Amino acid sequence: LPLRLIFSLSWQAKMSKPVQAQRLEGIDKNIWVEFVNLAATYSKVNLGQGFPDFPPPDFLKEAFVRAVSGQSQALHQYTRAFGHPPLVKVLAQFFGKLLGRDLDPMTNVMVTVGAYQALFCCFQAFVEEGNEVIIIEPFFDCYEPMVRMAGGTPVFVPLRLKAPEAGRLMSSADWELDPAELASKFSERTKAIVLNSPNNPLGKVFGRRELEAVARLCVRHGALCFSDEVYEWLVYDGRQHLRVASLPGMWERTVTIGSSGKTFSVTGWKVGWAVGPDRLLRHLRTVHQNSVYHCATAAQEAVAQGFQRELELYGKPESYFMQLPRELGQKRDSLVQSLAAVGMKPIVPEGTYFLVADISEFKSDVPEDPSSDEPYDSRFAKWMVKKKGLAAIPFSAFFCDAHKSSHSHFLRFCFAKEEATLKAANDILQAWKREKSSS
Ligand code: PMP
């Protein structure tokens, strides 16, 4: 064979070997990357990705400005790897009070790059080949690929929709966790369960009975619990957010995850945290010190000051953690009305700043396409942002592949938006409705 051909064949053979690690197989698509792009290109009103379009509280912005413009040069440099001391101290005080136990800021709290990194640390620290991790559907989409990247196998258990009484709007409380079905998923292979209350996307706030069922099963099977509580302050109508780590037998096996992004309306700051016993957190620290190592110092300093203020105002009406849900509750009601008025049936959320609505009545706008692999709601959401300028997220994105098609006639809307944004969304929906009734 001519030398050139031999070179070319051996080059081709080399290139046919995949360049990427096998653990990335099947997890290359990401709903946020796709829909954030679409919203940026087409939307007039963006109720898609979950972030507030109103400003964060002044006291927090001022704390950040002080951190970067003050005399302390140290705030521009590295701080302690596992969390800026003032922040871990106040988080330990704050969550110690909520959980009714003394927390050591150095061993029971770790600061992370948003809740995302806290989750990533959990999966990397505790999950390996042969382990199963139970995920309750619908779920915040990153849990599944994070389990897979760690070599584990996700096992899904759905919330089941109980039909509401006639004449009443659906509520996130109508989606229930069946304790028998949950129990059937636990086995000796179960390493952990991921709990997310209040739940993104439904806004469900898990009740005591459901959490106790989770706790009993975790204790019985020696499983861990990764409790994603980033929406802990966003609960409505007098509902109470319960912390699974406070239930009997759960502190020792739970990592509780939070985020200043949701807590103080600063999703771009990416300051999150994990709280738990040292026997678990020491392994999170191992992952953290060998990956990101450290989070932005000035942002941590500002969040520490924010928490200091909230600690002093705890339970008082001026507390931001009381004020934010009051304001968001009104926004929720306003979006519920807008959607219900045009025939998109909203599921009224008990918590979070998301609202899921049934789009069945709008199906005539986008025909079903049995030849398409894409879930119907995904096609609908793309059509809606391109034709109507309104961005939302398909509900099926929050289910595993096998269950997407049976949950593909809903959209998730974010209502953490200025009044003007919600009004603009209402105008689009009303005009759309008029168009439909005149055609
Ligand atoms: N968990 C849930 C349930 C979320 O909705 C989000 C953000 N959308 C995160 C974690 C990630 O939070 P952060 O932005 O702090 O990384």
C-alpha cells in the first residue's frame, strides 16, 4: 500500500475512537442551553428559565458594593476553601436555629458554586457503579445526568395526579407520592434518594406524611437523602416548609442544599451551600477541594451580611424571607388568572416561583406529529416562542425519557417577574385567545 494511504487509514482508525469519556454518553443535550437560546432569539416575554427580572434587595446589593469597594483587600483574594468564615458562621447559626441543633460552621456547612455544585458534590462523593438513586418525578433535570456521571443508576418514582373535584383549579397538592410505590423502589442497591421540596417544576410542598414515609424508608434501607431545598422560603397560603433533616433518624443521613440565588433573588451570584453531619460533609469537601476548590469571596461576604440581617429579623414582617413570598404570592395569583382566563389550565403551586399549566385546549395551534420523536410540549413551546414571543419550558423536560410522552401537554412558567412582564404575558395570551375565537 502507498505510504500516504497507510497514514490516512491509521489516522481514520484513530479518529473513529470516541474522544469523549463514556460517562458523557446520552447526556449531551441540556434543556436550559436549548431554551435559553431560543428565548434570547425570539421571546418578547420570557417566563422560561427561573430567575427574577426584578432587582435583589438593596441591603444585599449594598453589601456587595461594600465588599468590593471597601478597604479590605482580602475580599478580592481567596478565602477559606470550604466557605468564607463569616458566611459559614452565620449559615450555621441560621440553620442550627431552624433544625434545632448546634451546628459547627467548619464541619457542618460547606459553601458551593450554587446549589448545582452542592448537588454535584453529593453524587460524586457518595454514588458509584452498582448504586441506585431514587428520583421523584417530575424532577429538576440535572439530577439524572449527575447520577449517571457518577456511575449510578437513577430509579424513578412518579408523583401521581389525583383528579381534582369538578370546578376547582388543579393544585400542586393534587400530585401525591404513593408510599407503597415509593417503598417498592427501595432495595439493597439504593444508595440515596433525591428530595426536592418545594418541587421544581410543580411547586409541590411535600407534607409531613410524605416526608415521614421517605424518612422511614431511608432509615430502614440505610439510604442517604440529598434534600434540595433551594425554594425553602417560597411557600404560599400559610403552608409550612418542613425540613426532612429534622425528622427522627434523618440528620445523620441527609445533606440539605440551599441557594442564595433563590433566597435573595441573585441567581447570577452562584452562592449555594450544603448543610449536614460531618460524616457526610467531609466527603463533599474532598470533591470540592479537588474540583472548584473555592467560591467567589466578595459574593460570599455579601450573602453573609444578608443572612446576618435575616437572622436579626427572623419571623418579622420586614424580613426578606417573609416579604419575598408575600410579593410572589400575588404574582402567582395574577399569572394563574391570566392563564385560566384563556383556557390554559393552571396547576396552582403551593411553593416555588413556577407554575405548570395544561395546554390541551391550545393544541389546535400545533398539530400532533406521530412521526416526531420530540415530545409534544417541546414542539409547542418552540412554536409559542417563535410565533407568539412567549417563552416557557416544556414539562416533559422534568421526566425521564420513558415517561416524557405521558406528560407532554403541560408548560412550566416562571412568575418571579415584574408586574409589567406579567402584564405583557397576559396581553399576548389575550390576543392569542381572541385570534382563536375569531378563526
Ligand atoms: N435545584 C433546583 C430545584 C433548582 O431549581 C435550581 C435552579 N433552577 C438549582 C438547584 C440550582 O441552583 P443554583 O442556581 O444555586 O445553582
